[in-house]
Amino acid sequence: MKKPFKKLFGNRVFLEIPEVPKSKIIISEASQKEWIEEQKLTLNKFTVYAVGDVVTTIKEGDVVAVDFNALERSKVLRLTEDVQVIPVAIFDISLLW
């Protein structure tokens, strides 16, 4: 998958955000953001979008569980109009599914 950046440095891991369910009802961007925040705290499986250059234990595409406190602290990072990720540190990942 082509990334909108050249290289991710350090012990960072970018996680994919679950897709907002498509429906015929149009919801506001604020409601979509609220849904994403709720999902961060209820899901325990995230797909890895990218890993930093010092991360060796996981790779892109792996499915991982993340510490809920780390998810609560993290902010959604918009890389492009279509790509948003949740940045966490490798130390916040508790297991590989």
C-alpha cells in the first residue's frame, strides 16, 4: 500500500481507524469523530497501518491489541483527506492476534 509519507521514525506505530459504517443517513463530521472515539475505547483489535524504523516485532497488516489508556490519550491523525490513523507507541501494544 502506498503511504502518504516516506518513512516513519522511532518506536511509533500507526493503527488503521475502523471504517465508519455506511448508511443512507448522512451524519455530520462531528458525529463521525465521536463514533471513532467510541470505537477506540470498545475495540481491541486494530490493523497496523505503518511502523517506525526501530520497530521489529510487528509489521504492517498485523492485527494487534492496544492498551485502552494509550488509546484514550491518542488523537486521530489525518494524513490525507482519505487516510486517518491512530498513533501509538510500540510499548502500548499488548499482543499480536
